[in-house]
Amino acid sequence: MSRNEAVMARHPDPGTEMAALGNLQNLVLESAEAQEFLQNLALFSATALSGPADVLSSVPVERGSVPATVASSHPRALAMDQLQYRYNEGPCLAALRTNTTKHIHVLREEDRWPLYCTAAWSEASKTLRLAIRVAALAEDRRNMTGAMGSNTPVSLAAGVIMAENRCGQDTALRVLKMASSTRNIKLHTVAETIVASVAQNPKVLAFLRN
């Protein structure tokens, strides 16, 4: 049987049920072997049940007394199953062993499987923290890229002036700004001209002194 990570009770209308049965029949006919069918079933279940939030699906089984996941729609679904196997408790194992549907409405308030729920909440918190960290790093990278795109030529040109004239950064920036002002050329354009020319002419700064 399949389950989704955030289990919800659903009551589809007859048309939806008929469409689902038709899709399941197609899965059976198009799958060459049982493993392929179960994997397709997990993917189909996740897609069919997903709405504004993504739903994950897995197919856990118990062979003898050893539970195992034979198919899953996402690695996170497999990870949640493995937590249940580690603690020998959880909604999927309970559903398998009692042949009944099990729901977790609010993970932090669930008390039937305390070890599993505590571990699952911890994993969910780690995932959330990681997602926030990744988003923050991505934002930092965008900001850095933007800053480099606009300021790097100016910084490089200032470095060239500092090396040529043995002066400090403030003096170098003043030279750049003066050249921009007196020649009525944008500061960025002046800087790009210096950066582009310095490799060909080490004394390119002479034009600033004219």
C-alpha cells in the first residue's frame, strides 16, 4: 500500500475515483514487472495527491518481520520510512500491521508513536533550516554577483592606479573620479577602459595626466 508523508483523509467524487482506477489499470498494463509497477504507483500517488504543497509517497512492505520500502516518489519519503524502521513504530508500520489507515494530523501533537514523531520533527526542522540557509546563501551570491558586476572594474582600475602611482585607495578613486568628471565620461566606463587596456599598455594611465 502507498502512503503520503502528510497523510490526509480525502473523499474523491465518483468521476475522480473512476479516473484514478483507469490510471491504475494503465499502470498495471504498462509495467513490465512488479517493481516497476510499484515505483510508478508511488510516483502516481504523489502526483495525484499533491496540491499547493507537494505530497510524497512510498510503498512499504513487511516480509516476515522485516520492513522495507520497495518504492518511493522521493528520497525524503524513503528517509521517513527508515526512521520508522529504526524505532519500530510509526504510521506506515501501524497501517501494515493492522491493515487500517493511519493519519497524523499534527506531527508535534501525535502521541501514538513518540520516538518516530520526535525524530521526524527533528528531521523536518533540519530540512527547514537547511532550506533557509540555502536561500540565504543564494541571496548572498546574487548580492555579491551584483556588487562585483558593478564595482569590480572600478576596484581593479583603482588598484592599477595605486600600483602605478604608489598611492592609497582614496587617492586612486579621486583620480578616477577626476578623470570621469573632466572628460565627461561615466566612472564605470573610465574604469573599464583602464582594465581593458592595462594588459596591452602598462602606462595606460598616462591619459589621465593629459
